Amino acid sequence: MYPLFFNSRKEKLTRAGIRHIIQKYAEMARSQNEILIPSGISCHSFRHSKAMHRLQAGVNLVYIRDILGHVSIQSTEIYARADSKQKREAIEKAYVNINPEEKPVWEGNMNILNWLKGF
């Protein structure tokens, strides 16, 4: 019986084999457009991206923890902190582009800052 995903010798794919496939197709995509694929692409970047997409889709951190195989929810909360940081940076960037002379209304307003942290 063969594994579901196998190499040219009908053996199961190893981590190195998967990395080789990812790098091969990433290089092909980069040859079409250099900025299409980041240089640091890896199996872990796919794992991280999928976890972030699930979080952004509203999936509970407990389920994401289980899917990722984390023992502790604290390990999974890293994704939530990264997501809130990305949201804050996007809001700040959009605000500066609209009114570059004015300071953001949330600067120094602890009520708004605490509300934003709740995302």
C-alpha cells in the first residue's frame, strides 16, 4: 500500500521532499514575476498563513490550537496578537494617507486604544 502523497520511489514524502517541491514551484512563479512569491517561503509560512486566515474568518482560537497541534492556547494566541498588530498598522496607514497633517484621534485616547486592542 502506498502513502497518499509519495515521492518518485513511491515512498512517503519527507519534510525535505516537501520543501524541495515548494522551492521548485516558487522559483517557477518568481521567474514569471519576481514579486509574486516571497523569498522566505516555507512549509511553516503556509501553516502560519492558514492559521491567520482561519483567525480572520472568525474561527475560535481553541479550534485553531487543535488544528495546529499546540498543547497550550498561549502558543496559538501569538496569531491573535499578530493579527491585531496588522489591523492597527493598516488603520494607521489609511489614516495617514487621508489626513497626513492631523494626528490620529486614538493617539492618547485610552478608551479607543483599549477598544482597538479588543479586536
